[in-house]
Amino acid sequence: MIANKIYLKKNKFKSLSNILMLVGLIITIIFIFLAFCAPLLQNIGLIQNPLESLKNPIHQPPNAQYFFGTSSQGYDVFSRTIFGSQAALKVVLLATSFSLIIGVPLGLISGYFGGKTDKILLFLMDTIYTLPGLLLSVTLAFVVGRGVINAAIALSISYIPQYYRVVRNQTTSVKTELYIEAAKAMGASPIRILSKYLFFNVIQNIPVLFTLNAADAILILGGLGFLGLGLPEDVPEWGYDLKLALDALPTGIWWTALFPGLAMTTMVTGLSLLGEGLSEFFNPNNK
């Protein structure tokens, strides 16, 4: 009887987890679609140029002509919100890709070879990991300046230790398996063992980490944009738009802050749900 209740409870949890993952996947796909289709929508006249400000009246509330209203600079909030997803997607994909490309190989090398190499890399990664991600990104943004690539670099540094630690721990446990010992006995080189036998057995959790880091990177990018350290002013970005909306907010101009903030929150929620669902999918025994 108790076993049946536990079984039903687990099935119910899995069903809910799958639904939430599906919701997250749909939200993520919608934002990816908007990011890719934003220039096309502009070319066919469905949305305005997000950089045009003089042709629009200022502080127009949401209406049939301006779906999300206009800002104090005369920007169309609807077009800037849609193009903001493009900027977020570019920077986040670059940042998480940089982290993955650096962190995964270092984790493989550190976990497989051990010794002094492992100690040095572990000390370095632990040092970076102890620093708050936002503080580290703000500091690096001051150094490298504004821009898509620069913002991606500023964001990526704080995520490298996460990929490193996950891959290193997996490599440390997997390298003692019999098939690895057999490959060594047959004379396989370390590069061949790392690339052929270890790599695909230690990256199961990477998609989960990639998705969750992407959600976190969107928030940090928004913070950098709000501080004026993210993307150039000629690139529509949610955090920068929130900064522009701050002065008008006390006067009752709510739409200039609501829609960029809502878009950022929705995209982060979608990626977080997708990441949690993937975590349950790849690690079903953790719940």
C-alpha cells in the first residue's frame, strides 16, 4: 500500500515536471523565434525600427498604433522589446559557449591527470567561483568596455568554474572504470581516451547547466545594461531600456518599464523551467 502511494506520488511529480519543462520549452522557442524574425518583421512593416525616436510622439500609452506605448525618447517600446530578445540571445549564447569551450576541456584535463595540474586548476577555479557573478561581470565590463563580444566575455568568466567542477568530478569517477583501464592497456593515448572514451560519458549534465546559466546570464546582462556597462546605446537591450524608463516611472509612465521587465522575467522563467525539466530528465533518481 505504501509502495503504491510512493509510486503514484513519483509519477505525479514526473508528470508535473514534464508539463513545466514543456512550458519552459515553448517560452524559449517563442523568444528564439522573435529574435530570429525581428529583422524580417521590421522589413515587412509589422514593427518599427527600434532606433527611430524622432518620428514618434513621446509617452504615448499602449494603443492600437503603439502596442506597448512609446518612451520619453520617442522609441516604440514594442519594437525595442522584441529586438531586445535578439540582443539577449546573442550575448547569452556567446557567453555560455565561451564558458563551455573553456571549462569542459579544463575539467577533463584536471580530472584525468590529477596531481599538480589538478591542484592549480582547482585553486584557480575555486577562487573565481567564490566571487559574486554580478560583481565579477561588472568589474570585467569596466575593463573590456561595451559591446556584444565584450559583454559575453564579462559574463562568461563566472560560469567557467561551474562547467569545470561538474566535468572534473565526473571525470574523476569515470576514469577508474574498466573500459578506461582497458583502453590504457591497449596503448591508447591520453588525448584519445579523453576525446573518445571520457568526453561523452561526463557531459550528461552540461545541457542542464547550459540552460540554467543562460537564464542567469540574462539577468546579469540586464544588470549591466541598467548600469550602462552592457551593450552600446545603438543596440536595443532590456536592461538599458529599464534604465531609460526609471526617470519617467514616478510620473505614472509605467509601460516603458513594464514590458522590457516582463520580457526579461518571462525569458528567464522559461529557461529556468526548461533547465529544471532537463535536470529531472537526465537525473531521474535525484527526486
